[in-house]
Amino acid sequence: MNDYGTWLRQELGVKVQKLSVDAGFTCPNRDGTKGLGGCTFCNNRAFVPSYAHGLTTVTEQLEAGKRFFSRKYPEMRYLAYFQAYTGTYAHLSRLRQLYDEALSVPDVVGLVVGTRPDCLTPQLLDLLEEYHRRTFLLVEYGVESANDKTLRRVRRGHTFADSERAIRLTAERGIRVGAHVILGLPGEDHDELMRQARLIARLPLNTLKLHQLQIIRDTPMEKEWQAAPWPLPSVDEYIDLVLDYIALLPPGLVLDRFVSSAPKHLLVAPQWGLKNHEFTDRLNVRLSRRGGW
């Protein structure tokens, strides 16, 4: 397996940091196109970093992010990460305006665009391919689960077949493509997640981001969980799950991350109290004991 930071440095020749921006998008399952209220697990306030609070333009958010990180890493370069909501959910002219604005900010050397697999059109693929030829571009699809029953339960609004199709069409254009999945969604046991890992392993992905399920305040899932809690794994149980999962993945796949860290004031459970790097250190220790790499 390759780690994400090393891969980015190999791709770009410099040390880079993703800067999350909120470009004012929404989602088709929030605006009534497919549904209202969004996915049951989602509160997009959890995705907006502290340095971007109260800022409006893409440029303002990126400059604030640069100031935040440059104090410690003055030689750092940056990727504009369109993370909040659906990063392609606008007219093509608006997308071009936003992406160009991000790339015009000094020291921004590429784009990471998070989107949904059911928001892909031939015209959007043409635009993404254009940016792929101009700069570093990674398109991340929110797959979340390979089980359509789960996807319906969390009101995701698309199927796993939609995810497969979007990933393959994007890869066919030569565009770097990533996916993220949530481990521990209600109703998904160890066997189901191993089935998911085998399906993910067959897709033409460059990167994969794993997240533990987090119960976030002010979401439908919080109400569901508070009414009838289902067990959430401990840190050690989740590490074992991740190690079983990644053992089924191809060795060339780049692993972006294993956990997500919602802001403390929004996180209901699980309360692990670990930073991302602390979790990864513990995982690496367990991995070495298994004789893995």
C-alpha cells in the first residue's frame, strides 16, 4: 500500500496540503432533485475547517488556510479541496469560475473535487478532463457503501452501480479518481464489509479514503442512534476491521486516511480521543505485529 502524502509528493514533486473550501454548493438529495434533508449521517458543518469560518470567497478561504499552515511549513504548496456538499453541483460555467479562482491563488498547485457518483454527465467529464490536462486533479466519489439496502437506509440517493459507473468513466478519461467509504454503517457487519472491500478492489481507483462511522449532532442519524443505539467499535476493534479490509485491496492503491475527526462540539460518538496521526501510529504497530505492510 502507498500512503497519501508520499503519493502526492511523487505526483507533484513538493510537499502539499489540502485546503478545504466551501464554495456554496448544495446536493441533489438536499434541494429536492432526489430528496430533502440529505444523507442521514451528514452535517456539512463538520467539513468546514476553523480557519474558513465566516469567510465567503474561495480565495479568502484558501488564503486563510495558507496562513494557518505556512507558519509551520513555509515551503508548503496547496491543493484546493472542494469538499463541502457536492463539489460539481453547479452549472459548468460556475464550476469553471470557481476552479479557476482556486488555481489563481499563489502556491495552489491543483484541485481535489469531492462529488457524488450520480452527478456525472458527459459534459462534466469533458470539463474535468480539461482540468486534468492543465493541472493536478483528483476527483473523489462518495461511495460510502457497496450495499444498496444500506444506501437506501441512509438516504444516500444513489446505488453502488452508480458508483462503479462513475469511477470507471472517470478513469477511462485518464483522470485520477478516488473513493471514500464509511465503515460501520448500521446493518453492515464484518462479512458485509469484507464483501465491500473485494468489490472496491476491482475498481480502477488511485486513492481510497476510509472513515469510521461518526454520529454527528443535528443529523437524522443522531436521532436514530439516540432512540435505539447500535454498538460502535472501540479503537482496537476498528483497527482490526481496517487491517482485515485493506488486506483485500490491491497493493498499488493509495490509502488517504483511515479515520475522520469531526469537531468536538459536533461529535456524539464514538469518543476515542485520538488525533488522526495517533490512530495511524497504533494501526501501524498492529500491522507490523501481523507481519503486514
